[in-house]
Amino acid sequence: MFGTLVLNFIFAMIGFIVVFFSAFANNGFLTSLIRGLIAYVSFFLIAYIFRWMIHFIISNPKGNTKPNINQSNPKDSVDAEQLRHSMDHLTDEDAEAVSHYIKDLLKEQD
């Protein structure tokens, strides 16, 4: 994940301090302490959720959850020259059928 749990603790402590001192101005110590602890837990969870979202965005920048075909197995990649030689014997109808098949695959991937 992005960052460490230390970021969560720092964010939670800042939330605790802000809520505790703002509540302490109008309430007693125990009430302010309880509100500060509730804020600490809330800010910790908020920081954790934001860290998780940032990690998800960074690890998956295109937003798709499907694996990339080219990255899944690099041994299956074909050199452009090999591809040209293998397509020399195709007729125009075969080439058009392959083209439509590839377009359908790309539509499914989006």
C-alpha cells in the first residue's frame, strides 16, 4: 500500500488534537477525551481508506481490472517480422475475418 501505518497514526493524532482542544473549550475533560478518541479512530480509518484508494489507483492506472494480455505471459509475444511471414498466405477474406475478430476482442477488453 501507499505509505505506512505511521501516516495513519499521524493523521489520527492530528485529528485527536484538533477535536480534543476544540471540544475542551466548551466541555469537560472526560467529554473532550471521549470525543477526541472517537475522532482518533475515525481519522485513522479515513487515512487507511485513502491510502488504500491511492494504492489501487497507482497499481492500476488505467482503471481496468482485467489483466493485460501482453504482460500476462511475455513468452507468447510475437515478433512483427514473424507475424508478417505468417500472414503472407492469408486471403483478403481471411484478413478481414481476423480483423473483425481482433476488434471484437478489443471491445470486450474495454
